[in-house]
Amino acid sequence: MELSKLQRDLEAEHVEVEDMTLNCCACSFRVLVVSAKFEGKPLLQRHQLVNACLAEELPNIHAFEQKTLTPEQWACERPK
């Protein structure tokens, strides 16, 4: 999964991508994306932005979990 594409297209200030498959075969991912572009958008629209960014890769992925936060939400949630 292309981390730089998420950072560039969503102007993300933080991105984490975790391969969740047991043998790391790159077919199941969990992502965290923090972007000001999510401000004022409901969860569905946030996920649609991420899905659009990864449109070429998603057909090859079996499972995809995403967490989308604004910078303010991330500041409250992230480990200190």
C-alpha cells in the first residue's frame, strides 16, 4: 500500500499502514490517516476520500480497515 500517495493526495500529517496478514502477503491492511481535509466531514465521506486515493490498489486487497482523524482528534487520541 502506497504511504506516500496517502500523504500527498490527502495532505496527511500522519499516516500509519499495518499489514494485518499473518504471513505479510499484503492482502489485509489497517490504516490510520490524519488530515485537515477531514474537517467537517462525516465518517463516510472521510472513508470515501481514502478509498478514492487508493482506488487502483483496493481491488487487490482482501480486507481493509481505516481510521480517519482530523489533527485535533489525533492530538486527543495519540499516545503521549
